[in-house]
Amino acid sequence: MAGYFVAILAHELAHNRMAKWRGYNTGTITLMPYGGVMSVSDNYQGVDNIIIALAGPIFNFVVALVIVAMWWLVPSLYSVTLDFCIANVMLGVVNLFPCYPLDGSKVIITLSRNKLLVIKWLKIITLVLGILLFVGGLVLMFCYPNPTLAIGGIFLVFGGAEKSENEEINYVSKSMCFVKNYRHGLRKCTILVSEDMPLFRGLGMLNSKEMLDFEVVDSQGNFLYKLTEEEFGQLCQNNELSAQIGECAKTCNKIDKYSI
């Protein structure tokens, strides 16, 4: 167990040092019984996100290779360092899984074009794997009384739900900040949408060459609300992207039924 905690600490320190070397502000490292997390105040951009995410697993693999090399030089160290070597290998491999909040998910999201779709699928994968680990862990406890798998499943389910929601909000907040090219002209458009349209469909309508207003109508085509692009962005940041635009606009204090 002590070797596992040391491996986790080394993993998080590798993230921390790499983020520092890439010019980002770093926060505190919190160690938990089955993992660790580094708080950050900056959003990592592009390739930096991949480099920082991979720094932890790569460092674990390097440590494991060094330990194996030491066995050739000093064979007596094998029994003493075997558990620590296994802990580093397992920690590195598991963190490359495409699940929240593991490092593999960060790499996949950064490389993907349709990030919202990828985030949705990663959330599903994390939920399914977490449930399988939890159920499998409970079954195995009848033969081998170790709750590691079951607790790991719980960690994935709850940690993944929170992390994926943060990823969605983070992506939406960035995607809404379009640089509008006013010098070359900008079209001002109004688009009618049904009140049951999910927010993520509206996101796909936005681009840097137009300024959109959304007029929300009911099933009969009657006018309900009008949203500016900025107000629509606020709805996306404050609600699930699968939520209906009409329901979100109804509960938003800043949106008046007739005046905007």
C-alpha cells in the first residue's frame, strides 16, 4: 500500500512539474485512498493538454523500467521493489483508459474534432465500465475479500459524472467566445427553433461569420422567447447540453418573455 501511494504521488508530481514547465500555474495535489488529483487554475491548451496528461503515466513507466534495470544489477532488490514496480505499471496503464477522470480521456478529447460528441461517449464508457467494475468487485469479494475493484467502480461513476460535466462547460465557454470579424462584415441573422430543441443542436449553428439571435417557438409556431447569441451561451454554460432550450429560457431570470 505504501508503494502505491508513492506511485500516485510521483504520478501527480509529474503532471505538476510538466504543467509548470509549460508555463501554467499549478495548484495543490490531493492524495486519496484510490487515486490523486491536482487542482489547476489554468485551462491547458491544445498539445499542452496532451503533454501534461501523458506526463504522469510516462513517468510511472519510466520508474518501472528503472526498477527492472536495477534487478539486473542487484537481484536481491527484486522482492523488495516488486510491489512498487507493479503499482507504477498498473497506475500508468489504468490512467490511459478512455474514461473520466483518467488521463486517457484528456488526450482523446484534445485530439477530437467533435468534442461534444466525444465527451458524451466517454461519459457512457465511464459509466458502463464503472458499473462493471463495481459489480465484478462485489462478486470477487466472495472469493477474495478486497474491495479495490468495487471502490474503483464507484470512483469512476461519480468522478466521471462530475468531470464530464466540467468538460462540457469548459468546452462551451470556449466555443462561445468567437472572434467576430467586424472589419469584413458580419451577418446578423435570426433563426426560429422549436422549444424542445436540445441546446447542443443550437451550438452547432453558431459560427464566427454570423451573429445569431434565436427565436423560440412552440409546436404551433407561436413566439415564446428571443435569445441573443450571448444569452444562448449562458444557457449552455448553466444547463445540461441535452436540456431543451424552451425549459432553460423559462427558468432564466435574465430572459424576459417579450422584451428580448
